[in-house]
Amino acid sequence: MPCTVRPLDPLVDAELVHGWVTRPEAAFWMMRDARLQDIEREYMAVAAHEHRHAFIGLLGGEPAFLLERYDPRHLELVGLYAPEPGDVGMRFLVAPTDAPAHDFSRTVITAVMAELFADDSVRRVVVEPDVRDDAALTLHDHVGFEIVDRIEKPEKDAYLSFCTRESFAGLGARPGATP
């Protein structure tokens, strides 16, 4: 299924994203009580930020995921680890569906990682999932992330995890992996 990614338009996409981030399954996005106007404001701030970007991922032309990319030298992880050249931070959220497809979340995380590594300057993807987010941890493992530390952030306890370009590319040999 072909995957494309386009910049999130805060005014056009706010309603779509609001429907995704306020669902119980998106609890770790910490936006469950957000109003539509809160989402518009949040993503207008993202669009104006030099070191943070948001995208809507399309699979087969249909909105399938939300992707946030950030520079960990300036956001989220400042002072919590020593960034290296080529590091990029990432968050993603799979769109809800009434007809779940087998391995859909794995397809999405693989597409997200392929999109990030399509940028030749990216050497390593950095994530900081909540330690209680078993679904994210399982998906991160699927694409080659390695947990390197447990860190305390103001909003959560998290696992600092890295996935190198080489780790992701090497997954083709793992049973069930599809980079």
C-alpha cells in the first residue's frame, strides 16, 4: 500500500486530528480533554516552530497516522541525553478505524521510519515513550528501537530509545519484519 506524508494544516486537519487524539486509545498523547480550538492552537504553534513539524500520513490515499518530528537538541529531551549529529525525535499516532487490518500498526510504524530515514541527514531516530505504553514499546521493538535509559520528564516516566539507520535497515532479516 503506497504511503505518502504531507504537512499537517492546522485549520484543515484540526477536526480530523481532534477525533484521533481524544480517543481513549490515544491517552498517552495527553490530549483526551482537548477541544477543537486547543488542537488548532497546538498545531498552529507546531507549524510556526523552527524545530518541530507535524504531518498527516496517508496510506492508499486515506489519512492513516499523525507524525510529529522534532529536533531533540531543542525540544522534549534537552538535558536528558547527549544528542548526536543526525538525531531526530519522533512521535506518531495511528488513526482509529472501524475495520482494523492485520498488522496495520506495524505497517504504519514501518512507513514512519522509512519516511524519517528518507532524509539522508537522519542517522538515528529518538523516542521517549511512556513506560506504561506497551503498544508503543512493542511497535518500537518491531522496527529496531533499543531502550537505553529510563528518564523522568515533567509529564511522564519514559524510556529513552534509539533506532539507527542500520538497525532499521537490518530488520529485513527478522521474521515478520517489513522495512
